[in-house]
Amino acid sequence: MHWIFLSPHHDDAVMSCGGLIAERVNGGDSIEIWTICAGDPPDGPLSPFASQLHERWDTGLEAMDIRRREDISACKILGAAYRHFPIPDCIYRRDPFTGDPLIKENDDLFQPLPESQANLVKELRKDLLRRLPSDCHLVAPMTLGNHIDHQLVRLAAESLDRDLWFYADYPYAVQEKIGDAAVLSPVSQIFSQSISPAGLRAWQDAVAAYKSQISTFWGSLSEMKTAIRDYWRVGGGCKLWHNLPENP
């Protein structure tokens, strides 16, 4: 089987279902992870918020080069191929009408997708139509947490008018304490993959490859590995859902 996972950022698909990906690869499936918001920042000064993130990540102006290299390392650990799209992360984008930064503070990351981004959804749809093979299983983020870039990817994927699978966005699914039944019903079909201890280790190691991003959710690599293990123990990261109801 051939699977393509759409990842809004370099770490999203790996964090959400790295164990599942590792197991499917070990079982003989072909897996690709396509990171959508992987482009360089536009020319001009960074917003104060983006500059603060670069400082916390300890990346400086090479942030996207570093993040792409981290993603390549993570994909190699899982045995997945990778592809990086040119759209900049929302922290770098500006309102095309006003020129103001799209994201000025952390809360702006989790708002409904602004109307100013509608053309970007259309552009991404065209790019996906051009690149996607007809015989692949396409997997998109469910948009738990309501991150702007996750919404962008899901809306573009749903506009393709093809069968879709969805993964639960981790760690937002845990942070919001959302159970399957609360968010995912009614659901037509669920794909479940048992994740072995070896698959868990590959998942943890792949997430650890995103060194610049660990501080976003955890205080240390050890804390991250414990969190992934705890998620695995309760059955997290092992399911995909088919053709969910429309995104609200």
C-alpha cells in the first residue's frame, strides 16, 4: 500500500502517528510525508513573534533550513520518504491586504482560518492535484487544536474530492482531553495499527530528531519520550479515521 501523510509543519505527522508509520513501513508499505508549510520566510523583517520563536528554538535566521534537515532525519528513522512544499509557516505570513503579520501572539495561531488565506487554500489544492498519484491513500490532519496551518491543510485536502483518512493531531488531542467518541462520531471506518515497543522507540527517536521544536511542548527530551510512551499506552497514535464529517 502507498500512503501519503500531509503534515502542516515538519513535525506534525511524525508526532501524531510516527509509530503507525514505522509499523506500516516495516510491514512493506510505502510511506511519504509531505510537509506543507516548509518554505522559507518571505523577504523583509520577521515579526516580533517569529523572532521570539527563533530565539527559543536557538536557530536564528536559519530556522527553516534547520527544520528541514531535522525532518529529513526523522523521516529516515521511520523509513518514510519526504517532500517539502514552499508555503511559509503562518508565523512568517502577512495579511495580503494590510501587510500586517498574520500571527502577532500565540493565541493567533488557534483562530478560524482568516479570509485572507482563502487563495492559499486554492493554490495548495492545485499543487496537490498536480503532485498526488491517483492510487495513494491520502492522510490529512483532523485539526484538533484548531491551528491555522492545520486548517489550511485539511481544507485543501477536502477540496480534492477524493477519499481521505485523518490522523488525530498530537499533542493537541491530549491537551484538549478530547476522546474519540466526543469528536469523531459518526465515523464510517477506522484503520487501526498495533504499535510494538520497537515501533514506539522509532516514534520517540523520530520526534527527538526535531531538536529545535522540543521546547514547544516539553521541558526536555526525557519528558517528550515519557509523554509519547504514555500516549501509546492508552492507544494513542494507532488509528486513522476515514471520511470524517465536514470540518466545522
